[in-house]
Amino acid sequence: MTIHWRTVPFDALTPHEVHDLLKLRVDTFVVEQRCAYPEVDGRDPEALHVLGTTEAGQVVACARILPAPPGGLRRVGRVVVHPDLRGSGIAHQLMDHVLNTLKERFGTRRSMLSAQAQLEGFYGSHGFTRTGPDYDWDGIPHVDMERQAD
């Protein structure tokens, strides 16, 4: 399957893309993981969105990059791949696009994220390292991670 990648601000997303990315995130983070939390958190309008779409235009992978707070790092989040494509390498492609976007648009790949603890190795393979202990976030173990190197 060919995946088309693009990175856009929220205002450049089509209504269909907004629907698809929110559905993918809710289906994964709320329904599949049985975690009742405010998935639509008000931060999408300030984020850059990295989208992977099929030939038909369906969003099957996405992530967002939030602005850095003063003196801080940009935050990568809401990294998700459609369940039918997990294990296919799409998640690694998605993270490569996220890191390339950071470098191209902001001059550095340095960033941070809050990873589900079970995915620490995955993010580690993309240069992120743990910065603290595991903690519970809505019933799911998480760990804070940073990527310091370019």
C-alpha cells in the first residue's frame, strides 16, 4: 500500500481529514484502549499535523507537533497508526516524517513526548531517551522522553 505524507497546520486540513484523524485517534486512544479522556483537547488548532493517507485519501497514520513553551522543546503527540497497518513499518515512517518536519521547519529534531511505557523501545529507536520514572496517565503507564540530538 502506498502512503502519501504531508504536514500541514490545522487550518489547512480538509473537513474529511479532520474527521478521519479524530476518528482514528478516538477509535485508538478512547475505544480500543478503553480510556475515557478528552481526546479533543483544544490543542489541535495550534499544532502541525503529520498525516499519512491512502490513495483514496483516508487518514491511516497521524501525529501532531505542538509549539515549544518558552525555553522548552516542541512536543510530539497523538502518534497513531490504523490497527490494520500496525506492524507494517508505517509507524517508523510516520516518526521519520515527524523528525524531518522538525528539522526542516524549526532547524532541530530536538523534541519531547509522553510515551506509553510499552512503546519506550519504539521511540528509543528514533533517538528519544527516558527523562523520568513511569507514571499513570488515565490508567495507562507512561514515560516522559526527550530527543536531544539532531
